[in-house]
Amino acid sequence: MATFRERRFDEIVAKLRGRKLYWVGPRGTDSRPLLEFDSFSAVFSLVAPIGSSRSITEVCLELSTGHRVNLDTYDIDSDFSDEGKSFRRQVRGAFREPCAVVPYRPLRMLSTIQFTSPGLVRLLGLFHERQAPFEHKPWVESELRGLGIPVIPWTYYSAEEPERILEALIRKPLVVRLSRSFGGSGLTLIDSSQELAPILKGSADGFVAAAPFITPSVPLNVGACVFENGRVTLHPPSVQLIGISGCTKLTFGYCGNDFTAVSSVDRRIINELGAHTQTIGSWLAHMGFRGAFGVDAIVSGDRLFISELNPRFQGSSELSAQIDASLDRPDVYQDHIAAFVGMSPWDQAPLADLRSSGPGLSQVIYHNVTKGAVRLEPPPSARPRTSAEVTLTPSSDIRVEMGAILFKVVFPGQVTDDGHSLRAPVLQTVAEIAPRATEPLQTV
């Protein structure tokens, strides 16, 4: 007898009506859960090609340019260099048959392909202009605050009135944030006036947000999907890894997820996060959003604060999907497709029930923390026996930009106790199995 997940999968395949399935996203490896679909036939990415043994069309920016970009700052829609134009031409040229496209997040490039190929491309995602407002953090958190959701207590300051921020800075260190940012790149912890000027200069909106630095705290993350009728499905939560030394140079830089450590977080807190995520999803549907999204939060003492909405797939989505599969649950990829082909969501248990019954998995993402571009050399052939897996590793001829991903290590089990540091055995394992960076090259 078919499992629930298998039955759901068959329903989705029927709704796709024979169309080929394509993935477009920053990392090609994020698309691995789609390998379950026989119709999955093309991957378009910026870094980390999927490298599947199946016959899959693959266009990856790093393979054609020879360097890996920093995903937190690079935007293919804004790259008008010859390399950027060439990549977009390669992507457009690969759309030769009726297909359904799953985007990590909406792009202008995809909208161009959709409108210039009528009837050929079915975009399983929002029009990029419709999605863009949900990436404006002050607007989103103001709306959520109006719904009674406990967001970080941000105050907004005009870039032309720095003295107001300096007055607040006298009393305590501040976290200052730009209106649009990714992976922690737009967040800065400051405790002196000298650090403020360059932040204000980088504000495209003419204002910044500032809030007291909440510490100690444990960062959390949950993936979800909202359907057209406003119903929301939840997916396994995790303790998020943030600002870990050696993994990133950013104070609040994203470094991975621990789906095991979250089991030690109070059940009430986890279910509160689930309830807020449901409310956020209903608001998203009311505002015209549909599909995969994520919510970041922090726990300080017995209080939960929602820190960010991610209106897209997330860096945790692939690992979350593996856990869902082991629990015979549709994953966030299946739900996202279902939401765009007119299907209804399925019922599920409280969020706290999703955190301990699945396999213990964690991922630690290492970025280039040097002052220049580097290349990676393969690890020694005589590697110690370990159940950890190194992925996302570029070939040795790829130059990795400052801040770009070097590699990811997936562990069976817990890697952190607080989300801000790694356990000693994890550090030792990484030291033994990780590829080695060559001397920094000239900055890309």
C-alpha cells in the first residue's frame, strides 16, 4: 500500500500534466529533493551544481565564470556584466519544452522568460514585483506587530538624523539593520559612533532600524508553506547557527541549522513559534503571497521574539525535506508545488511534535573569511572514518569570493548547544575532513 507521502506525490505529478520540472536558485544542490520527480530535468544555479548522475540539464554560473559569488550580496538580476548577461542567455536558451519552474525566490530573469515564452513556461512562484514587498523588513514587521506578534523591538531612524541613534547608543550597544538584507549581511552590532556612518551611507531607503542587542539568546528557524486559502503547513524546526567564528565574518551571519538541538527548547516555545508562523502565513495569503516561506526567531529567557520573515525557500529547506521524508510527510518542496497547482494542504501535528521523532541532522556552512578570494584543495585521500558529509565544495579551479560559501558539512546529530558556537568534537571532525583553502588570491 502506498504511503501518505507517496499518494500526495502522485497527486502532484498528475497536476503537473506531463510538464518537465525545472529548478532555479542560488545553489544547485538545494534542488535535490526534486530528484524524486521523474520529470525533474533542469537546474539553473549560481553556485554548487547538483552534479546528479541523472541526465539533467545544468547551467551554473560558477562553472562558466570560474568563480563563486557571495550569495548574500550578489544579485543576478542586477549583474549587467558580460558574464551576467551570458548566464541569463544560457538560462533562456535552455527553456525549449513545456515546463513548470520552481524558483528558490522570484527573479526578474524568470518573469522575462515567462512572459516571452507564453504557454511554454508555468512559473510555480510569484511574479517578482509581487514578491519584492515581502522582503522589505520594516513594512513586514510593522504589519506583524499590528497582528500582535512579538517582533524584535526595532526603532526606525532617518539617515539624516544620526544624532537620534547616537543618543540611544549611549545607553547600550545597538543592532542596526538595513531594510533589505540576506544571510545576516545587513545587520551590524555597533557600540561606537564611528561604526554608524558607513551604515547610514548604505541605506537605500533613507532610514535604518535599530534595536537593543538581546543576549543571551538562542536563534530558531522554521520552514512553512501557505496555500491560496490561507492554510499553512509547518516543517521541522531547528536551532539556527548564527555568527560562528571560523564560519563567517558577519556578527549575525547564517552558518547552518541543528535539527537535533531544538529538542531541548521548551515545548511551549516551539508551539508558540508554530502558532505565530500560522498567523504570519495567513497574513501572507491575505496580502497575495503563496508558497514556501520561513520564519526566524530568538528565544531569550522565557520570551520568544520573531526576528525575520523569509518569503522564499531557505538554506534549511533541503535538510528539512530529508527529515519530512523519513516521517512520511510531504516536504516543503512538494507543498510549494501543490500550492501553485491548485491543491489543498494536508492536516498536521503541532510543531513541537516534528522536532524529535525524525533523524538527528545538522548542517554547518563555512564561508570564506579571508581578505581575498581562495581556491580549495581536496582533503587528503586517507580520511578518517566519519559519518559527516562534506558538500557544496567547489572544484579546485574555482575562485571563491570573500564571504562566499566554501563548503557545508552535514552531521548526524547535534552540533551546537546555543546556536552561536560549535561543540568541540564537531570542530575536530571538520578539521580532519574539510578541504583546505590555498593562500588568498587577489580579490575577485
